[in-house]
Amino acid sequence: MAPVRALLSDHNKAYGVRMRPHRSLVLLGLVISTGFSVADNRPNIVLILADDLGFSDVGVYGSEISTPTIDTLATRGVTFTNFHTAASCAPSRAMLLTGVDSHRAGVANIPEAIPPEQTHSPNYQGSLSPNVVTIAKLLSDAGYRTYMAGKWHLGLDQMPNSRGFIRSVSLADTGADNWEQKPYLPLYDEARWFEDDEPLQLPANFYSSEYLVDRLIEFIGDASGDQPFFGYLSFQAVHIPVQTPPEFTARYSHRYDDGWDAVRTTRFQEAIKRGIVPPTTRLIDMPTTREWDELSTVEQERESKQMAVYAGMVEAMDYHLGRLISHLEQTDQYTNTLFIVTSDNGPEPSNPVALAGPLFGWWLRLNGYHTDIERLGERGSFNFLGTDNASAAASPFAFYKFYAGEGGMRVPLVISGPSVVAPSRLSHAFTYVKDLAATVLDIANIEHPGSQYQGRDIEPLTGKTLRPILQARTERIRDDSEVTGYEVGGNAALFQGDFKIVMNRPSVGDGQWHLYNITEDPGEYHDLALHLPVRFRQMRDAYEHYVEDNGVLPIPNDYDQVRQVGMRGYQALAMRYGGIAALIGLIVAGCCWSLGHRFFRPRVS
């Protein structure tokens, strides 16, 4: 594996990925009656999933972060401006790989955040249900070589090779260090990495984005043989801990010294200029965002550096994705490869240090972490965004990861390559994460088996293919009567046509339902519930049908998703260290509880 330190001698050279014209999708290879076979010219498909990447973190969406690889893919593809996913990672991944609602797929929430009151339900196991079939399995059945490299987070009992991948390198859990094989939270006593579902020891020169691309390149090989491949590249970037080589961070030195409001506003203006959002968009001021000028000089320095590391990690991910594209070009596989680039949810707002206070600082030191400003992002450092910078990463939307606001659910989506007609264009159609499974199968000329697969009952696919949009045959794939429901951790939404009803629980939300026209008002500024009472009532009724049809369970009144994860961390420490953890348990519980009191209802500016 080439050392990361050798990169970046020249910016243009480092990103000198040549792009060739694409060719049209060729029909499925057939086995002829003589017994000979012809080459299977269906397209290769690479599904790239960033972790916690905000809507405006990519250059083509108006970011100051350099992402030339993804931006170049956008020039030969379609950039989707109204694509939604779950606001939490495991539910998104379940829907992404199955095309089935996360509740029916068994992953109604991340396993670390499921309260005990819900664990009796098969919908709330945090692990892929045996009653769903993945696109990897269907593609493998149909002759594709199927590979995965990256974060899995869909259950230790349902690992990648058992769900259709013929080769895999996977991180089982919600996250881990990007430089070493160690956990990032007290939830875990180790970073559980696997190769082909067997425990894996990472190399000493590991950096996550580089390593995952290297392994996927290794799996793909030089295109020998006649089978197309499906590659699922699931980056750790930019999940906590936010880490990247100092060369990447240096590109953004002092770039964020003016604070998060300046970033949020600049991205908002650029998104309007590029046509990503309409001129009618207005910004919500999140009360979790502090006044930059009220911070001390040291605090400003830290926050600026934290964002610089984050930007560097995004750019490093884009750089290593460029290496994958270079390999495909060099092996004559690029022009027949469809690329799908997206994120599992909006940016991560959590501040683990503030969450657990002295206890977490003790755990960090015990596991070889530091928070020194000068070395943030480097090996051994622990870095994160927090709510302030997360609001900038989600610009121009309200909220962020975990919440059903647009900032938590609306993320980048670029689809590029074969099947794209009239490239370098925007699509403003409402699209949803389940649609990607339907799209992949459609592009591969594979029909989903419906409700029966290999003699057993399965959940039917409910996503809709985006191929008509890719081929410029239509601007929308849903009519105004169709509804799409959503719920994770008690935060909920329902989409219909241009409209959305949404409820975010306290303490960041107000626990009330609101109605927005997210086509004209994606910033969720003007609540229309009182102005359109009939529509509001009908959509609320439709949401209740969604709850009933998908087995959505109520949550405890005092539930907080982040706090639940924190409490799980304390429980893990208590089991690991016994009496020591028990003595400080009350401190942890109090700190976990107090996290919610840092947040208040969003206000409108």
C-alpha cells in the first residue's frame, strides 16, 4: 500500500484522473445453444457510501472543500438535489442494500440506540432480517462478482459474505479509529474488522480511506473473465473520530477562522447560484449554534482546526476514490462502470467529550487518544464536528444527523456513467434511499423476486428505479398521490409530492408536527400546517397508516438517541471494569442526561 505521506506533491497531479466518454449499456450476455458463452457486457456498478457526509460538503453542491473526483463524476452524470435517506446510519444501510423499509428489514434504529422497551420486536433487532434479500445476493445469483470494503453495521449474525458478497473486508460496528485497530467509544472493547466474515488484523500502515480503496482494487483485479462486478465501497469518512493525514488538513489551514456562520452562509449562496436549491430558500438559525464572536481565541482556534480536519478527511476520501477510478481506467473497466456516490445521513453533531466529561477523558487516555489542537486529525488524535460545525456542513438546511429535518435526511447523490443520458445535469425529483436498490437491479437487468425467494417468504422491494431520470425520460418517478414514510428514534416524517410533514423530538426539536413545501422551502422555514389544514390532516393520517403497516413502535417519553448510546457505553464500561466504573456511574448518567439540555427548539431568523 503506497504511503499516504507520499501523496499531494502537486494538487493538479494528485487529482489527474482522466475521464473518457462513456458508452451505452450493453445487453445481458447470453448462453447460446452451442454451449459457448459470449461476454456479459452489463455494466459494472460501484456504490460509494460516505459516512455522515453533509449535504453541502461536496464541491458540486457548493462546498469550499475540494472534491474533484466526485465533481468530475457529476459532469458525466446526474446530481440529485432532493435525495433523502434515514438520519441514522444502520437504517439507511439496510434500506440501501434491500430496497425495503428499515423497520421491515429489522433495522429500525442503530443497535446501540434501541431502548429495551423495543427489543422484543423483530423490527428492532439492529440486524438485517432473514426475510430480506440484498442486492448483493441477487447480483451474485445473476452472475455478478460482488465485493465490499468498509463499514457494515448490519449485525454480527448477518455479515457481508452471508448476505451475497463473495469477497469482503468489513468493519462490523458503527465506527472505529481511522489509523489503528482500536475502538472510538467505550461501547466496544475492540475494533471488530473482518475479511470474508473472519476476524482480520489490520496492517500497521493502515489509514481507512486508503486501505479500503486498496482492498476493493485488489478484489476487482484486472477485469480477467467475462463477469461484471458490483463493488460496495463504504468509507469510514467522515464519521467520528474525524482524522486525516496532516497534508490534507494543511490545505484548509485558517480556512475556517471566520466561523461556522460564514461557512453556512457562503455554501447557502453558492447552492442557490448553482441551482441546487431555489432562491426562495431561507436559513433556519439552530439554537445549538453558538455565537462565534463569543468564543475565546483558543476555542476559535480549536473549532477552526476541527473543521479543517473534517474538510481534509472529505478531500482525502475523494482523492482515494480517484485512485479507484484510475485503476478502472488502466484496466479498461471505467467506461462500462456506473458510479453511485451518496451518504448514509447528514453530519454528526455529537460531542463525546462534553457528553461524558472526565470519564470519557479517562477512557481516551486509556486507549491512547489525545485532543491536542496542533495534532488534531493525526494518529492518536480524537476529533469531531459538534453541533456548530455540523449545521455548517448541513447548509442550507435545519438539523443534522439523528433528526428528521432536511439537514439530517437530505444528502448528496451523484449517479454517473452508463445509462445516463444528457449528463452534467441536476434532478430536483424527490428520491429516497430505497430507490437505489431498485435502480441497481434495473441497471443490471435483474428483476426482484417479489415476496418469494428460494422457497421462503421475503419482503418485497418498495423502492422505485431512478433509471427513467437517468435516461432523461421523465423528471419525476412519483406522482403527487404517493407517500413515503420515515421514523427513527421517534423523529418522524412523511413525504408527498412537494410536501413534507415532520416531527423532531425535544430537546433539539419541539415534539410537534409541522408541514413544509420542501421544493420551494427546503430550509423548512415556513410552517404551512395552519394554512393548509386539510393537507396537513391527510398527511398525518397517512403517517399513522405507515406506522401501522411497518410495525413502528412508540418510544419511551424520556428517550434520547444520543443519550441512549452514552448509557450503553457506561454499561459496557461497567461490565469491563466492574467497581471502578460503578463508582463513577452516576457522573456518567448525569452527563449523558445533560446532553439533551444543551439543545432547544430551533428558532427562525
